[in-house]
Amino acid sequence: MDTTSPSHSTSLPGHTGKWFASDFNFNHLYPLYIQALASKHWTPLKVVEKASRFLAATPGAKILDIGSGPGKFCIAGAYYNPDVFFYGIEQRIDLVRYASVAKEMAGFNNITFMHGNVLELDFRQYDHFYFFNSFYENLPGTYKIDDRFVYSRTLYHQYNRYLHYQLGKVPAGTRLVTYHCTEDEAPQGYRLVRAEIDRLLKFWIKD
């Protein structure tokens, strides 16, 4: 699993904000079959802006997207917050590749995409966290990104237990944003400080 840190520079030649004018524009960083998944699986830009600004509490902070898909949260987050570092962990190698290409097209290098399983990751390497219920597709009757994995309710609970365990180990002051999750996704010790978008978007701080 690649955990190489990005360099501190945040702008590449040709960087442009055109991709961030709308979700429609942003989707064109990807091939058509990735665009087709956007409405169900990728975070809207308005949510990225709110969530990433909350997580970018201090310059130089390391923000982890848990289940980063094709990288939309990290890439748009870097656009809104050029003074912090974004990391994405994703188990589908093709999505990691698309994320890396999109990162170069958008013109950022304060982003690292990692191919791996979240169960292999120590959250103490990062400062704050974003979670768009990436385990949900393990439940019956939910929209799947693809059919290459075995999905099960058992895996859903295993992933959630690990998420709670890792979030429980990080220090007080850690920030967490959850999107389309139940309040059970945040472990004990996290205080809900704000909820928006019909309470689908929640902002937490560990006491």
C-alpha cells in the first residue's frame, strides 16, 4: 500500500478552476462509466466544500477520505483548501488510477491516493477524517459500484467495528465529517457540533 506523502506545493502549471464550477464540469475529469456512478456514489461539490473547510482546521493538516473512489472529495477539497493535505484510501485499483489522472488534470499535488483496504490502515497517521458511508454497499439491496467483490452484512459490521476502533485511538480535537450515515457511525466520545442538508451531513469533534 503506497503511503507516500505529497509535496507541499499545491499548484501545477495549467491549474484551473473550471472543473469546480459545477458537478457536471467535475464529472468530465472521468470516463463515461465513472460519470454514470456520480449521482449515487460521489460526494456533491457543495458537500465537499462544507466538509473540507471544517476538516481543514489548521494549515498542514492531514485529511483522510475513507473509501475515496475516483478521488472527488480529495481533489475538490484541495481546491477549496490549498494549505492542507488530502489522502484517499480505496480498494479498487482502477478507481485509484482514475483519481490519480484526475488529480493531474485538475492541477494539484497536495493529494495522495492509496490503493489498499481500510482494514490495513492506522488512522493515527492522519489528523481529520471524511466518511461517505463507503461500507454501505455491503448491505443487501444497495447500489453497488461493481460486482468484483463479495458483499455481505458481516463485512459491513466488520468494517464499522474497525472504523470505530481506529477513530477511538486518535487524540481529542480530531474532526470527523460523515455524509449519508447514521449517528452510530461516530464512536463514543465524538460530539456532534453541526448537522446540515436534512441532517445527512454531520460534523463531529472528539472530546
